[in-house]
Amino acid sequence: MTKIPYPGKPVRGSKSGAPIMALFDLLGRRWAMGVLWTLRENEPCTFRELQDKCETISPAVLNQRIKELRLAQLIERSPDGYVSTSLGKELYDQLVPLGAWAKEWAKELPDPESGDT
């Protein structure tokens, strides 16, 4: 059976059980964010369409992420393919400002090629 990080339980990187840590554990899994982003911007998508849009994702990894994200109630299967749930859409909307912050943060960091640290 597929397991997902669960608030209130120890997760990868944290024994606190804090809900944010469970979310970070889930979203930190390979391709989890890519699947969420792709569905939010291109929904609905069949398995094959989702695989094509994610380009380098293997069918096994995509299948695993779909199972986990469905268990987490962030995506669901519709008659036309996979779609974001209302929770998944809300999460996406919350992550957009974080993405904008990350772009500004990246501008502040020294260029790793320049040798400056």
C-alpha cells in the first residue's frame, strides 16, 4: 500500500509531526511538484498526456506520484483524466508567491561559477 507523509507522524527530516513538515516531505518527492504544476496549468490530463508534459518522468514514478497525490487529496481522477482537487488548486495558489520569492532570492545569491561565496 502506498504511504504518504501524514501530519502528526514523524516524516523524513522531522520527528515533530508538524503538518508543514509532512507537506514538505510529500512535495519534496521526485516529480511531485512537477505533476501538481502540470495539472494546474494543463488540466485535465490522461496518464499519457501527463507523462508527455512532464517529459523525463518514468511511468513507474508517475504512477507512484499519482497514487500519493490522490491519497493526499491534491489530485483526483475525472472522466477526462487527472485534475487538481480544490485543495490542490489552493496549494498551487499558495506556492505561486513562494515561487516569486525564490526567483528574487536566486538573484541575491552569488554566482557559483564566479567562486564568490
